[in-house]
Amino acid sequence: ARGSPQQSPSILESKNSLDLMDILGNLSYDVTAYEDSNGTFPDYDAAPCHNEYCPLFQRVAPTFLAVTCAVATLGTGALLVALAKRPHAWGWPQSRALVAQLAVGMGLFTTLLPAVAVGIGQGWRLGTGLCSLTHLLWHWSLFAQGLLVASGSCSTAWCRWDPQSRRLTVAVWAGALLLATPVALASGTVASPVTSCVRRSVAILSPAYLLHLAFCLCLFLLLPAGLLVATLAVPRLRAGWQPGVGASWLFFGLWLPYGVGLGVDFLLRARLLQPSCGTFEHFDYVLGLGEGLGVLHCCLGPAALLAARLRC
């Protein structure tokens, strides 16, 4: 979407507004062109606020995703070979059943990167249905990995592959799919100026997006915070802290900044925080870097789990 110099920041509240990282155009906001809640004009710079992030994102993101995909494929492959060659070298908390499922989650995430990279660089040509499916699978893998890491951090259920662990596997993957469903309802395609597959093609206060946002904040912020408090408060959990737990917790560490960015993004778009010219010019860089850092989990995760096994 390309804004004219007379376009106000209220475009962020429009029915077809997009996530900052999803807009593939050059935005130009005149922050002096809108009134605040008291009917007065904010005293920003006289010149319009120019956002130059989106052209940079369109140039850099495909290459970044392609390189990440290649490295992640090699890392996940090496992890699967290690699981097959040394099945008895994995003990709790980095049990073979848990690590195998984490590898599946990272592999599913990785397989989606080429389609996303091509869609960003050349425009999304696969249709709205496949756009929604891509976001569904993307977040299904993320939610599954988060639930696996959480369950492996506070339970010994993964020590052996028995009926209990099999039931837990079904519960984790089914629950993750259920949690990822709202993003499929909130995502879609828009033309701006080329067809783009975006995570939010609905209003900021739509039920589907609010559910998706709530689930993301729970996964990226509340769940790791609760686990950390529980680990510090319960001696049994604290005593079980080993390199395998720290390696799997890399997932939460990499996605934490993006979770914070999503929360701030919602507050800005819902006008619960007062926007400024600097916010429009710089915040999308922060949000984009946060998501880029999180994407790295699919190539850093296998390396961390392999290194943890070698240390044990």
C-alpha cells in the first residue's frame, strides 16, 4: 500500500489494514494531518513521516529466508541422523521422543520458508486458501514446539515412549492445531501494489485476530514466564535443569522479542498508546527484526540440541 502525503495514520485502523511487516509498499504519513482525541493537532515535525522499511524488507527478506531454510535443512537432517544412529544417547530432559517431535516441528516450519520467500519477492500467486493454510501450518509448528518445550521442562513424561507419552503427543499436536486455527481465519491476500499473503487481512479488533494475538502472547510471553517462576520456586524442577532444557528453551528466547513487539503493535494500532512520527518510522524495523530473530530458531535449535547431547 502506498500512502499519499495527505494520508493520516488512521489508515492503520482501516478495515484492510496490514501488519507492519506485511505491507510491501512505501508508506508516507503526514502526522500533522489528523486530530487527536481533543480535536487539536499534535505538534510533530512539519514534514511528513516517511517509512522506508517495506522496500528494504522486500529486498532482504527472500535472501534471508532462503539462507535460513538451507541451514535449517542441514541442521534438522543432522539432528534426525543423530537420533537414528544413537537412539540411547538421549535421556531426560532431552529424551529421544521429545527431540524427534521438536525436529518435526522445526522441519515443518522450514518447509514453508521457500513459499514465503517467493511470495515476498514476486508476489503471492497461490491464492487465498493456500495463504491461510501456510499461516496455519507455520503457527501450528510454533505452538507445537512451544508446548513440547514446556512439557519437557516440567515433566518426565517423555522419558520413555509409552501409552502416557503417546497420549501426550496427541494432546500437544491437536492442541497446537486448535490454537493456530484463528490465524487461518484472520489471514488472507491483499493487493499492495502486488498480491501479498498477510497474517492479518481483517480489522485489528476482529475476534479471529484477537484470539490469535492472545494465543501468541500466551506462548511467547506468559508460558515461558510461568515456567521460569515455577522452576525457581519448585526445587525438583530446579534440580532437573540440565543442558537439554536450556537448549530447548532457546525457542522461547528467540521468539520473546517478537511477542513483545506484537503486544506493542496492538496497543499502537488500537490507539491505546499515543503514536508519534518516530514510532511510524522505526517501530516496524523493531517488529521485523524480532520476527527475523524468531525465524532463526529453525536453524539454531538443532545445533543447540546436538551440542547439549555432546555435553551430556
